[in-house]
Amino acid sequence: MLTLLLLRHAKSSWDDPSLDDIDRPLSRRGAKTAPMMGAFIAREKLKPDLVLCSTAVRTRGTLALVLPELGQPPPDVVFEETLYLASTSDMLARVRTIEKSRKRVLVVGHNPGTHALALTLIGDGARANIAALATKFPTAGLAVLTFQSDKWSDVRPASGHLDVFVTPRGLA
């Protein structure tokens, strides 16, 4: 069985309008919620083998605050420019190339791609979780999907089970 964790970056700051979008840092609220999500991942024993993270400042900042909560040893981390504002199809194509030895993978990305990928992959799960996710995938939101396969190349639309959908507000 494979597990895919989709984490949208935490709340970013808009304080400096001169910054390019990719360079926006986390806001104070984002810096508070990112560790909460890391603690949730650790508490639920969902620590990933591998993390794929967009190169944007806000995704890197989110991950930097999540990782200490996961404990040692840290997972392998790969920063990928192609995840910055990636389309659903590009994200799915990347997921499908993950090596077979990786059973649990965390992707730290952006909307709308992260939200759309989660919706695309969900085949079943608790109705309340699916409805909540369909409505909104807020900053620092986390969707956990499992797949009845041992190869990432088998991941297809509607093939996943939504195990968890949690937001910082839901943990507060």
C-alpha cells in the first residue's frame, strides 16, 4: 500500500508587494500553523520516506517548520522547481515517477494544483472529509490518500482512498 500526503503551504505574507510571488515568505499565522501540521503527521505516524517540495520560499518555509516535528532521522527531501504552481497533470505525472521503494511520500505544494490533484485522486473515503476537501483546501491543509498498489506508476484518477483531511482550524 502507498500513502500520499498532500500539504498546501502555510499562510504566506503579502506585506511586501514588491516581492515576486515565488519569493513570498510565511506570515506569522503560517509560522504558527506549519509546526501544528508537522506534529499531526508525527502523532498519526504518517512520517514520509520522501518529501517533494516546491522551491517557493513559502513552501520551503512550511517544510522547515514541519520537519523538526517529524523526529529523527529526517526524511529525504527533494526541492523541485516544477512543483511551483504545477498543474494537476504535471503533479500526477511526477507522483507516478516516484521510485517503488518509497511507500509514504509528502508533497508540499500550492493551489490550485494541490487541491485539484487531491480531488482527482480520490475514489472513496468518508463523505464528510470529501465534502470538506471539495469545498476548500486552505493553507496548511493536509490530505492523506492511500492506494492499494505497491507501485506509484499505478496511481490513477479516482484510485485513492481519502484517509484524512485536516486543516489547522480543525486542529486548534
